[in-house]
Amino acid sequence: MREVYFLSDFGLADPYAAVVKAVMRQVAPGLVVHDLAHNLPPGDLRRASYILYESVPYLPRQAVVLAVVDPGVGSSRRAVLVQGERLFYVAPDNGLLTLAYLQDPPRRAYLLENPAYHLPRKSSTFHGRDVFGPVAAHLAAGVEPQRFGPELPVQTLVRLPVQLSFGSQGEILTFDRFGNAITTLLATPAQIRGKVVRIRYHRIPTATHYAEVPVGGALAYVGSAGLLEVAVHLGNAREQLGLKEGDRVELVGQFSR
């Protein structure tokens, strides 16, 4: 049986994530479900997509990723199963898989239209429990992808207007729970050495780790996912520097005080 890796914005204060897991284990007794994250901001597709970008390379082949960040639940948005080169994805087709596709290109996709693999009674506000969870469990138990519904062209899958690239200009993609700003700029430590990052009216020196600057000082560095990040040593860059998603980021020449 395949393992399931579960991402949602359900949080832990309510029973939603646990109920989805309970439904999956009723469908597939013995199913192993791992939590990727549940405490991301409600409806934050960019944050969810980044979490998948960082996680996907480390998940075992043929695992099932259940991703439920679904602000359009109950609307005409599609529910899909996507088969990548390495993994399977069960999710709303709203762009949250955008960055996962960069790590694991989609090969086939299917609409989740076969009610035989849904719960008998469906809520219009909880498709995680009634559609996505059951489908993920059946898929993990060995049901073939084409059984869940008709195939659709992978070119029609919804993608967020976000691009990652090597270069000198990008934007803030999202923030982690520490308030570190994660940008859309791919980089290596050698490429940014001695340079400065400009965001709004800030000029921020590059470094390899937090302790290179004093406590309370800002720094830019290459994070664990290979993206340029901005942080404040033992602080919160989002709050202390007044940053927000979409802020333009520029990597420029030498840093001087």
C-alpha cells in the first residue's frame, strides 16, 4: 500500500484534519498517513505550493500527496488526480500544485467524477472529507487512476502566476512561520556572495547563515529549498522590515555600508 502525505489549511484547533484521516483509514485499513502541514494561513495557495515544492523531492516514489487548500470548495473548480513522474497528487485544481509540478512534472491527470469513490453524502463545504480523502485512500490501496474519472489534458491544469528563476529580479513568494521572506529567485551561495538584496527601501547584505550578522540584523541567504530568502537574526523579517507577498526583490552588486 502506498503512503499518503497530507497537506491542508485545516489547522489543529478543529477536527477537520483528523476526520479526513479517519475517513481514509476506514477506506483503507492500515493506511499510513503523514502530515506535511496543516497550520498554514487559510486559503494561502502560494504558501501551500511552496511547501510542496520544498517537500516533494524527499517523498518516496509512488506516494500519494493529498493537498487540500480549497477556498473555491463547492464552486465549479475541478477536483483532480495528477500522476507525476514520481508521485500522485489528489487536490483541487486551483493552482496549489503549481510549484510541485516544477519538481515532479505532471504526466497524466484525471477528474474525480466517479461517485463510487466518494462518500455517499457530500457536503458542499468539506470535499476534503467527502471526495479528496476517500480518493487518496483508494488510490493508496491500489485502485487504478483511470477508475476515478475521465482523463484531461495536463496542459489545462490551473497554475498560479508564479515563476522561479535564476536571475537578479524576482518577488517575495511567501513567508515561513518565523517571518522569513522566501523569494522566487533561485540561487547558490557562490552566486550571491558579496552582493546586496534590495526590497522596497531596504538594502540587505548576503550571508551564508544567521550568525554572520548581529542579533536584530537583516540578511539574505540561500535557503534549504535553493531559493533566496530574507531574514532578521532572531527576529521576524516580515514584521520588522514591513514586507509583504509580491514585493519586488533585486539582487545587485557589492554591498557597502
